Amino acid sequence: MPSESAIKILTEAGAIMTGSHLVYTSGRHGTAYVNKDALYIHPASTATLCKEMAEQYDADSIDVVAGPTVGGVILSQWVAYHLNLARSQGETLSVYAEEEVNGSEKKRIFKRGYDLHIPGKTIIVVEDILTTGGSARQVIEALKALGGNVVGLSVLCNRGGIKPADVGGVPIHALTDVTLDSWEEESCPLCKQNVPIQTAVGKGRDFLAKKANG
């Protein structure tokens, strides 16, 4: 169930955009964007949303909060902070997974000794925006490969209508949903209408640079 307070906070921060021609990290094009970077410059608003994310769990049962770089680092810290405030004993740790690219294959790995804090632990994953669910799924796969028990995925916005089956069967808790159409470049009606691509957010700038370079 979407949180009205979360929608209000994101809107006031200028983080919810509609009516633009956007290019997402997945490469798909669409009209809506949740600009988490507009949120992250407001620590109090970010902390409030992360408190809502943390409240979805029994604090004493969560050992680790994990997220992907970059935005997931901020979220994992704040969610772990609020879980620790609610704990009766012990500590919830915060870790993050970095992207590793091998040719055309991308995956997430835990470096910096974070991998030592995952085996046998009860873990939740946090992510800002779900469009295809790819980054979150890679984090979940990395955690499971290390022997972690992933009990939930909490996100600011489920933009792509992602289901638990899309992320390894892990339950999804989304504060907001902004589910609008998106298209592959070849079938994008905005491209066919020559609607300018937004370059201030998303991957529009990279997309245009790649097109210019052939």
C-alpha cells in the first residue's frame, strides 16, 4: 500500500518527475522518473523515509541491511540506523555491494570485508527505484551466494511493477508506486515524435553521447 506521507516527501523534494522523455538505467525510455538524487540532498527527508522502511520489520530480527551502490549506500545506513534505535539489544550492520563488469556481464559483489558479515545472517535489501529490478536482484543473488538469508526488499519506489518472482522470490515493500509505460528505444513513441530527451536526470546524456559517436 503506497505511503501518502512518502509521496508527499518525494514530491516536495522535487524527486517525482512526469511528462518528460527519459532514458532509464535499463536502457528503456519512458515518461516518469523518480529522481532520488533530489531527495538525498535533504538528510531529514531521507531519514524520515528510511524510518518508514525500517518500520516494516522486527528490528531485533534483522542483522544486516544491504544495498547497491550508489543510492543504496545512503538508504542502508539510514535504515540500519532506525532499526538500531528500535532494537532491544545487539546491532544491525549496514553494507553495500559494488558493481563488477566482466565483458557484457554485470554483477554485484561485496568487498571491503563486508562479505564476512553476511553468512548465516538475516538480511534486508534496500534500493531506491525498481525499474527492471536488475540491481536489487544482483544484490540478492550475491547475498544468497555468500549464505545470507534475505527476508525482504524495501524500496522508495516500485516504478516497474516488479514482483517478488523478479527478484528471487523475496517479498517487496515499496513506499510508493509510479508505474507508467516504458519502451525499448526501437518502439519508443517519443523518439518517433522527436521529443527531446531529458539530460538532467537519468541516462539521457549517456544515450545521446553514444548515438553521436555511432
